[in-house]
Amino acid sequence: MFDILEPKRLTHTPTDLQDCLDLLSHEIHLASTGRQDLGIAARNIRQEVAGELRALSHLYWKQASETLLTDFEALERSTHLKKWAHFTHGELRSRFMAIALLLDQAHHAGTAAALKGVIEVAQELLHQPIEPQVSHQMSLREELELRVGLWDCLLPIRLTCDVQSDIPLPIVRTCGLAVEEAINNALQHGAANGVDISVQQLEDSSLEFVITNDGCHASKPIPGMGSTIYDLATGGNWSLTTSAPHRTQLRLRVQTVLQS
């Protein structure tokens, strides 16, 4: 079995994640050949998202948290596990959700053209690398545009970022994860049709994110991986409010100074 912690094999897909990809590929193949109802295929893929990927993400995070940081190797191991936890919970789950939603759209359209379109998108997503991105210096705007771009085929997202100053890369990456999680939740849990993201830098140099969508959310969200990501980004300074039946707003306050 593949060891996710083996540093010389980072370009390989872990066995447990490969199982998820094999299931996804199988569902897409059955749908494309007319041997699987598109709605059932979408449901099966969602179950995989809600089940195995979520469980794997929590497992990686648990292992990272339980790693004793006694030396550089242990720190590297913990960091690597956290990257896989975020990747599995965020970007990879987003790909599964995107394909499931597109299958639903094709199912309702009931045309050969719609089916052909979703199969092409699914195949493109399946051929994308299955590994956490290698960090490189990006501006906050570039990071957010990258995250928003993951959802281009599913729903309109309006991004307004008025931040001009340079933000440390670890903070940029954490902000990106938080924004992707907010979009994911708006679509998966709130069934939103659109998302507005506004980011500004306040006088104390902190960042204020206001993410609004037209979906419906529980008034008291259940703590999970998502709230953990928000806590990491903000130190707990965030709120989720529903001011109207179809207006949910997430506010995040992120400090731009790295803690020593």
C-alpha cells in the first residue's frame, strides 16, 4: 500500500485516494455509455464526497495533529499531512462535487449535447494532478483568482479584491483555502446560485473578507473541517449569519502579521 508520507513518491496518488478516483472514473464511463442513469451517477459520486474523502481528510489532519514536533523531519511530516488534508477536503472534493452537479444538469437537460459536455469536463478534471500544489509566491489576488477558477463551470462568482500590499505567502495560502471552503459550502450545503467575495485591507493592516451567497444554511453550523479552516485563518475571528431566507454572509478577519 502506498504511504502518503513517503517523500520520494509525492508525485504518486495514494492508494486510498486512487480508490475514489477509480469509482469516479467508473461512474463516468457507465454514464457515457448509457448504462447508468445520470442522476444515480451524481448521487453515487456525492456519497463518495460526503464519505470517503471527508474521512480521509480528517484522518490526515488527525495524524498531523498527533505528530510530535521533535525535529525538522517531524515538522515536515506534519506539514505534509496537513497539505493532503486541505487538498482532499478542498480542491479534490470540489472536483467531485463539480462533476456530480454537472451530471445533474445533464440529467435535467436530457440531451446528447449536455451529456457530451459533462463527460468532457469530467475527463479533464480526472486528468488534473492528484496532489497538493507546490507553494510558490503569489499575490493574494492571484491566489483568490486561482481558487475561484475551480468553480467557473458551476456558478457565477464575483471577486473584488482591493488589497495592494504584499501579504506573506503562508497567509495568502490560508486565505485561499478559506475562500475555497466558503464557495464549496455555499454550493454543497446552501445550494447557492452565485457568490460575491469582497476583500479589503483595514487600517490595522488586517484583511476583511465578506463572502455572500443566495443559498440557505443552518443558523448554527455544525463544527467540522470547514470551521477548522476558518479558525486557522482568523484565529477564531469569523461569523456566519443568515439575514434573510436566501442571503447568507460569512465574515473573516485575517491578521497579516505572522506570529513568531
